[in-house]
Amino acid sequence: MNLKIGVIKGDGIGPEIVTEAVKVLDKISEIYGHTCDYTQLLMGGASIDVHGVPLTDDTVAEAKNCDAVLMGSIGGDAKTSPWYQLEPSKRPEAGLLRIRKELNLFANLRPAVLYDELKGACPLKEEITAGGFDMMIMRELTGGLYFGERKTVSEDGVMTAYDSLTYNENEIRRIARRGFDIAMKRRKKVTSVDKANVLDSSRLWRKVVEEVAADYPEVTLEHMLVDNCAMQLVKDPKQFDVILTENMFGDILSDEASMVTGSIGMLASASLNETKFGLYEPSGGSAPDIAGKGIANPIATILSAAMMLKFSFDLDKEADAIERAVAKVLEEGYRTIDIMSDGKEQVGTEKMGDLIAGYIE
Ligand code: IPM
Ligand code: MN
């Protein structure tokens, strides 16, 4: 099969971690007889440096022309990087938000799994993590506060900022359906997270999710308030199968969920639209503090490449081979610094990529 893949290396650790994911994809291609046709795309700070904007129309068109896009991370240090002297709509993050919107990537899947071998890196007590956990955070990605109208104005001499949180029923319905579809392939439980005791958008969310649930009688639905969910994630993460939630809550809860798996360097993600197209990226940021040091954990990006093979190309066997290779390096005791614990062997970004590629069979 020929895989037409857009590659956004991005900023910070992005180029380092994407290089390792491409290495693993090349190994998969070699063993399973595929060809990967990569198109390099500029986004974020890397695009600002060349074009003055974080995403050009041409890049959007090129991305649309690919079957899937693999991305590293974008953004820099807000205190020191000149990118943050620009107005907000020209900063690196604006490129990411625009590509999500332009490609209609409304469904963001962030699986948070505690690997047995990484229990040592998990900050929770052993009695809480015994037996591991495996949840899928389904974050709505093209609505809500991220895309509502915003402005900062002076009202009677008082600076006042507005960000509006809007959802219509269609936006809620399509992500809810996706969440229930995924739950059907898992443990058939959906926890819909909202703030329905305060927000109108959450009350509509709850109503629409209940309507959708009626079409999935086998799936157990529960509603949870977002503040309670933040607490439950550290108190009893095993209770979750699919967490279905709006954009901002999903942003926050997925970082929390990643930390209870040991490290944000382990958390893959897929952003999908109604077609097979997807944008695949690690959930972590560009980590400018460790960029260029060769110590970043490439595993989340490599697992994102596995998600790409599964969701955009239906190459389940190949995706499983990547997941097995990742499990194998962990079993063998190799760790990047973020997941290092006593008695293990610490390796850098490149070595981790080599090892995983080497374990592909
Ligand atoms: C993420 C990131 C982005 C987000 C930022 C970089 C705009 O934190 O993908 O979770 O908030 O969605
Ligand atoms: Mn985030």
C-alpha cells in the first residue's frame, strides 16, 4: 500500500520525536511491503520563521491532499521566543487551531494506558493502580471556548476580556456518536463530563448525549461533573473506559490523565473528521526546555503513528506490531529520562527510536 503522509515536525522537541516515528514507519514499510510518501509541512514557529504566519493556505491545501498527517509539536517558550511578540492570531498555537478547524478534526482521541512496566513512574499509590487502567479520552476539538468569539476591550476605563463558549446540538451529537462507537469496541462504558450545574452549554451537552445514548442500549452512560472527574482520575482511574467531553475540559483532563500513566511523553493522540483522514500527534507540548538535547521521549509520537496506521489506513496488524515493540522496549528495561526509575537503562531519543524499530516484527 502507498501511504501519503504529511509530516509536520514543528518546534521544540518536535523534529527529534518525529524523526524517530518516521524511522519506525519506515521499518514497518520495509517489513510489511508498504511505501510511505512523505510531504514535509511547515506549521507553528517553524512556519512563522519562513512565512511570517503559523500556517499558510498552501500548507492547508497540501495537508488536505495527504491521507493523514503526522505531527510533532508546536510552540516555544512564551517568555523568550520572539513568536510570542506577535499578536495572538499569528502565534504558533494559532496554526494548530486553524488546521484542526480547516480539516474539521472534531474528534480527538487520547488513550491513557498504564503500562505494567511503568507503574514505578506513576505518581499514584500502588493500591490505586493495581491491575492497571486503560481509558480513552474523547475530546471535542473544533468548538467551545477555543473557537468562540473573543475580544479584549475597555469598558468605562476597565479592561475587560471576553471568551465565549458555544456548542450547537450537531457539534455535540457527532462527537457523542463517535464516543459511543468507540465504547462499543471497548468496555462499553461512557462517562460524559460536563459542568451542567452551572453552564448552559453543558446542559445541552447532557441532553444531546442522552439522546445519542438511546441508540446504544449496550453502552452504560454516566454523567460526571468536570471538577469531580478531575478528582476521580487520581482517586480511582480504573473506573473509566471512555471519557466524552468538550474541548477545554478535554484539554485539561487529558494532561491529568497522561500524568497518572507516568508521563505525558507516553500519550498518543488522533484527531479525526468524518472521513479516514486524521492528524496524529503526541498529546505533550514542544518542551522547549529540553529541545535539541536528544533526551525527549519519542514513544507518544511513535504510538501516534500506530494510531495513524489503524484509523487512517486500516493497517491493524502493523499498528499492533508498533504497540508490541513499544511494550517490548519497556519490558527490556529501556527508559527515557521522563520515565526512568531505579535499575533501568536510560537511553536518549534516537536510541529509543532505534530500539523500537529493531523490535518491529
Ligand atoms: C493540546 C495543546 C493545544 C490545545 C495547544 C498547544 C493550543 O495543549 O493539543 O492539548 O490546547 O489544544
Ligand atoms: Mn493540552
